[in-house]
Amino acid sequence: MRFSLLKTVIAAIAAFFCLLPAVAPAQVPRANAIQTALLAETRAPVPGRAFTIAIRMRPDEGWHGYWLNPGEAGIPDRFEWDLPAGVSIGELRYPVPERLSIAGIMNYIYHGEYALLAEVTLDESIAPGTALPIRAQGQWLACTDEICVPEGGSLGIDLVAGSGAISDAEIFDGYRANLPRPLGSEAMFEVAGDTLRLGIPFPETASVSAPYFFSRTDRVLDYSAEQRISRNGDMIVVEVPAESDAGAAERIEGLIKIGEHNGLMLAALPGDVPAAGTPISGEPVGSGVMSADIGTVLFALGGAILGGMLLNILPCVFPILSLKALSLAKAGGEERAVRRDALAYTAGVITVCLGLGAALLALRAGGSAAGWAFQLQDPRMILFLLLLVTAIALNLAGLFEVPSVSGGGRFADRDGATGSFFTGALAAFVATPCTGPFMAAALGAALVVPTIVAMAIFAGLGLGLALPFLVLAYVPALRAKLPKPGPWMERFRHLMSVPMFLTALALGWVLGRQTGVNGMTLGIAAALGIALMLWWAGSRQVAGKRAWLPIVPALVVTLAALAVVPTSSPAQAGASEGGALSAETFSEERLSELRAEGRPVFVYFTADWCITCKANEAGAMSRQAVIAHFEAEDIAVMVGDWTSGDPVIGRFLESHGRSGVPLYLFYGAEGEPEILPQILTVGMLTELSS
């Protein structure tokens, strides 16, 4: 205790001298050692909605800043805001800190650039075009290992109420990636003698690297003492010498670091903490991946194959599969050609799935919160698919001929395998917007298992998608049951253009949701231009002329449209709040507030391009029985829209073992959330209660 008291006195003296003018001229900077700036994710925030601002902190080489609890020395930052009428700001959120021990005194600090984030909300009464000057007067401490200098300054940024267009998405995504996530469940603490013990719920299968507990609550633990951290099943147990206020504490708040720039904010209440388990050393014991045991691999691979098979019933895939299947009937007994074609189709499907999987893993390795179907969060990709699907629909309708797509070419044709490969690639590319039944757990596992196992899961998804065609090719008895070739096949082909036209219509709607009326109008105009060029090509084919000439202007139209399509969302784009269940926009802060009130909460994550999501929203979630039940049980509803991508939602999905939408969660009054199936029913929803 004498040593603890001595450290307290030293820390107090150090903090006192931090507040005095520095007297070592050779080390005092002429300007602030921590350069600050106020940034906004959008310079045209929308009235009635929230947006994010950041106080960017850039310490000079050898200097550092402090966490919200600086530890045994230092002082916390202070910022006083000067905001326009109708503008409010939330609490500053700090990234996961580092530790620095100097002469036995523990400091919680930041080296290098970091940012403090806060949510700003505009009142609905603010008129578009209103100037919004945001100002702050700040004080902070800049230190080296030898000297501390109190610094301060004025921060400001001038905004104008407007469309909500995002201007610095990549920068803010990087800042958010370093923020701790909420634990989502309560921890427990107890004081046993001179030891503070914390029990933190954490899945046994999840990895932890160099864990450490940063206490936000002051004077409850010895900051510089060694922390003994162990795992007991689904619980992390932290043991550390207690300080004076620990015994009287009613609540201990803090952050458990579980990896580099990775941590969880938590609140611990008094309770029984389990015994210490397997010790976790301060050295990394995990690399952010689960152990790839054979059971995990087989489960994920099986889910990927089954999920891939179910993708064949999507309206944009079924016509392609049907026509390829019917082409088998036309192949007669050419077994070798049939199997070659099926293998080429399968190779195309698997190649695209592997390519998308590799791109997804690379984005996530670079710090992005991307998830499955990340490509559809870019309006340019939606526009490209709109034009491609329009061309396929017109081909199926008979406006022009492309044998490798229509399935009309002979298997003995030299280009048969090549055409089948690209047909499979196309089927895979347009079939993967959503995670369906069986796919969710598989793709979630693919993001946390070793890379080689993850790629095997993505290949399994492709295999499942191609499996019906493979079975038909390799089982002659099944192929013999296919209808005999005849004139009806041409009529069936024309009929299959209908779901493709509907797919194009849906893509146009998604483009409008992402980019507004102007973007949707551009998409329709480009689709009409492509249709005109293809009609010209079809006319030349009928006349026996070469059809390549109209392809040149068609490519020009496509490239021009892709170059000018808006890539930022207007205020109303992608807004999914409201609906039959009167959902409010998802945020982790609001979810915590509702849970603190003891209300049951139903949270769902959706995207405009997700067919499964929209089917559930138009089906079970819109039924009067469900609406009445939610009102009677006072169930709050929140919706997270992932149409244009959102790193906050992406990380939340990942924390629940998912890599894409849909995801449905139900939080009862207490305990962990229940993950609902991806196909919802009225009975399932009306059984939810606190």
C-alpha cells in the first residue's frame, strides 16, 4: 500500500507540472505538438438526420496524446462546443488506446494520428441552404517521455444544410475501424480481498490477442499493476489489485482490448465472477481467426454448397439454368460433350465465387468493413448489371442472337465450352447479392477462418450453384426425363425473358435508391440506348450481315453511363426506416438506450438489392398480426440499411458471425440477442416477447 500511495503522489505531482508552462526551451515546440483539425463526413448534412464529425489529432514525432482516462498521469481532453441553433452533438468516442509506462507510472495514450468521433444531429426545422458554423474550443495535453505541455486552440468547420452527400467516406471508415465496439452484454465484477475481479462475456471460439483492461472508472484498480487475464469457457476473467474506490463502486466502465486497434466497451455490475481459467499471456495468442478444426470446415462447406444450390431459384439465375439444362436435351447422347460443357459452366461459376471471395478478404485485410455482395454497394456496378441483364433479356426475347447465352449452340461447337464458362460466370455474378438459408453461417465463418479454408468455402458456394447442372450432365437417367426438343423450346426461351426483364426493373429501382431520380433516369436512358443498338444488331443478323458494327456505339453508351453515374447517395437514397413496423434507423447507441429501458428490440439489416430481405419485408413483416403483436408487446424495431455500404453496420454484422444481409436479431429484456432464421414467418414473429 505504501508503494501505491507513493505512485499516487508522484502521479499527482506529474499532473501538476503538466499544467505549468514548460521551462526546457530546447524541447518546447514553437507551435502545438499535437496538430488538430475538425472534419465532417459530409459538408451538406441533412436536417433531421445525424452525421459524424471528427477531431483529428496528429502528434509530432516522439509526442503523444491521451485517452479519455489518461491513467495515473496526464489530464483528459476538454472541448467546449459553440453550435448553431437546432444543432446538437453527442459524446466524443475515442479509439482503442495504447499503454506507456514511465518510471512505473501507467499512461493510456496515442502515438501517431488518431481521431475522436461524435454524432451531430440537425433539427428537422433547419431549412436546406442554412449555414452551419460548428466551433469548438479545446484543451489537451501533449507529452514526450520527458516533458508535458498543455495545449489548446480553436477548431471550426463551416457546413451548409443540404443533400447529405458523403465527402470523406474513406477517411472516416479508417477512423471508425479503430473505435471499440460495444460488448452488447453486461460484465460482472467483485472485490475479493485486495483483488478486483472482472468477468467479461466473450465466446470461447473467438480469438484474443494481447488482452488488457482499460478502466474508464477512476480509482478502482492499480493502473500499473500486472493484470492476470484468463479464459473460463465463454468468459474472460481479469484479476488486478484493487484501489480505494473498488469496494464502493456500483458500476465499472472500461474497455477490454482484444487485438491491435480492436476492443470492446463494457459496463460491469456487481456479481459473481467465475474462477480463473486458462491464462492468456500478454503475447498474441490469436491472429483474428478461428481454429479451423475439421468440424467447423465441414459445417461451413456444407452450408455453402446447400446455400449455393438454393441460389438457382433466383429470378435472374433460373432462366439461365433452365436454358442450359434444356440445351442438354438437345445434345442427345454426346456424353463427352455434355460433361465438358457442364465442367466449363462449373469452372465459370467457381472462378467468379473465388474472385469475389478473394476481393472481399483483401478489402477486409485492408481495414474495410466490406461484406458479401460488397460489389453491389457501388452504383456503377448496379448500372453495369442493369445494362447486362437488359441485354440478356432482349437476347432471350429473340431480338438478337448470342448462342453462348441462349443455349442454342451445339455442344460439338468449338466455342461451346468457352460459352458455357462465361455463362456460368455470369450466373454466379448475378446470383450472389444476398446470403440465403445455409449461406449465412458459412460466409460468416469464411471471414474468421484461415484464408485457405475461406477460399474453400467460397469454392463450395460456387459448386453448390453449379451442382444441378452437373447432376444433369453426369446422370443420363435424369437427363432422359427432360422434355424432348421441339418448337416449344423457342417459346420457353422467350418466356424466360420475363424474369430477366423484372430483374432489370429491380436493378433500376436499386439504382434510384442509391443515386436518386437523376441516377435512375440515366440508367433507363442507357438501357434504352443499349436496346436500340441490339435491335440494330438483330436486324443485321436477319439480313445476313455482320452484327459487330452496332456493338461499338453500345460500348460507348455503356462506358459513358458508367463514367457519369452519381456515386454518392442523395438524402433520401437507401432510406429504409419506417415501413409497416415503424422502424427507426439503427445505431448502436440507440440500441443500448432501448435495452437500458428494458424494452424488447427487434433489429433487422437489409439492402435494396437483397431479394430475401425484400421478400421478408413484403411478407411476414408486413402482416397485420405481426404489427399488432409488436404493438401489444411494446417491441421497438430498428433497421440497418446496407444498400450503399456502411462500415458501422459491416462491423456489427461481423460481430454476430455474418458477412452480409439479411440478419434478424431479437433482444429480450435481458440476455444475449436471439438470431432469427433468414426466412421469416408470421408465427415466428408473433412468438417474440420479452
